[in-house]
Amino acid sequence: MPTHPPPEITRRPMGLRWAVAGSLTLHLIALGVLLPAFKTRPPAVPDQPVVITAVVVPPAEPPRTAPAPPVAPPAKPPAGPTPPARPAPVPTSQPGRAFMDAPPAPTAQEWAQAATYTLKNAKRYRHHWGQHLRSLMGTAHEGPDQGAVRFRIEIAPDGQLARLDTIWSTSPSVEQRARAAVRQMPPLPPTPTGLPLVFEKTIVFDPWTAETPPLYQNDCEPDPPQHGNRFVWDGRTPQVVAEQAVAVKLDPAAYEECLKQLPQDSIEAEAASDKRQQEQWASPTLGR
């Protein structure tokens, strides 16, 4: 039999083997890096609402106290005559309300001095009349019974009340109280001039206003002239210009005699006069 020669074994070079091995290694590394990125992630869980549960704590029960022991009834007084009940005292003030007591009435000596004071339309007589009336009206309380009334008074020469007219009033009850006090006034001395005395007087009945005595130190001075329109004309009579008013002064002898009649002013009267002048002439911005 013919013999064939053995096939020739071809050998590949070593460089090709290393190239194939390196390529496989790089592919494996790439697969290991990229494969986790393609894995599916679990779906996101939606946000759940926060539920707040309010816990109500019941109030603590108050401590229980033992019941008070029964009180024995008071012993009955022995039989006998019942004493007469005493009348309850009448309070001069009411709790929680402002009040002002009535001023004292003028004394008999003060009325006698007022009956001889002829200056300024019997100024002292008029003041004592209002003070006496206010004293008879009693204590003034804060509330619906307070107010003021202005009278026009005419007193006969013998001291008797001839006429009493109401000019205005802020409270019917105050007017009724004042008229009732007028009927209670005792007989008054004769007027200083021996003529009917006509004047106006405001009676204030509240817990804040007090009747202050007037000042007498300027009563010998002449009254200031009343300035008006000198050129006023009624349109019918001949038109004339009135004379300028001038204050009339007393002669020195009459002035000295008048000063002897002036009474001594009280501290209350001077303080009230200073307060009136300050309220009248003080600047609105003073004290700011």
C-alpha cells in the first residue's frame, strides 16, 4: 500500500494567542461594568400622608373633701319681752358711687353781715342765698339725679321770696329738689339796700362741683365799661355815633369808706379765683 506522508502541522504564532486572550478579557470587563446598569430598579414608593392623632387627656378630678359636719341649731333665747327693733342707719353714701356732702348753711352772724353789704348788687347776700339753698338739698350722688338749674330770683325788701323763675335746667329732679329746698328756707333778713333784690343763680347738684366763696377785694373798683358797637343804627332815627364809655371813679373819701366795708377774703376764694384765671387765660400749649 502506498504510504501517505503525515499531514503537516502548521503552528500559529504566539502573538496571535495573546491578542485573542486580551480581547476576551476586555469584553468580560465591559460586560461586568455595564451589566448592573441594565438591571431593573424597584418602583418608587409614593409618599404617604402623615396622620396626626390627637390624644385627649381627661381633666383630673378635683380632690374630694369630706362633707362638713352638721351645724347644731342655735339655742333658743329664754322666753321674755321682745326688745324694740332699732331703725337701720341711713347711709350718707352709696358704695361704688361718687358723692359730695351738702355744705353747711350760713350762720346767723354771716346772714347779719350779708344784710349790710351793699356793694355789687348785694354780692354777699346773693352768695349766702345760694349756699343756704344748696345745703338744704342734701348729699349729691353720681348718677341720674345729678344736674344743674339756673333760677331768676326776686327777693322783697323784707327778705321774703317774691318770685322764682327757672331759666334752664339739665335735670327735672334737680329742679324739683331745689324748689323744695326754697320752700324750706327760714325767714331771711331784709335786703341790704332796702329795695327788691333781683339776681340770677346757678345751683349745681353733683359730686364734683362745690360752691366757692367769692372775692371781695375788688368790689370798691368801678365796673369796667361795656364796649359795644358805637355806630349801630336802627334805620329810622337820625344816625349818630355814641360816646365812648369811660369808667367812673370814686372820690378818695368815698373810696376809703368803701374799703372799710370789704370783708376778709378766704384762702378758698383766692384759690378759686386763681384757678378761674388760669383756665381762662392759660395758653393751650402750656405744660406740653
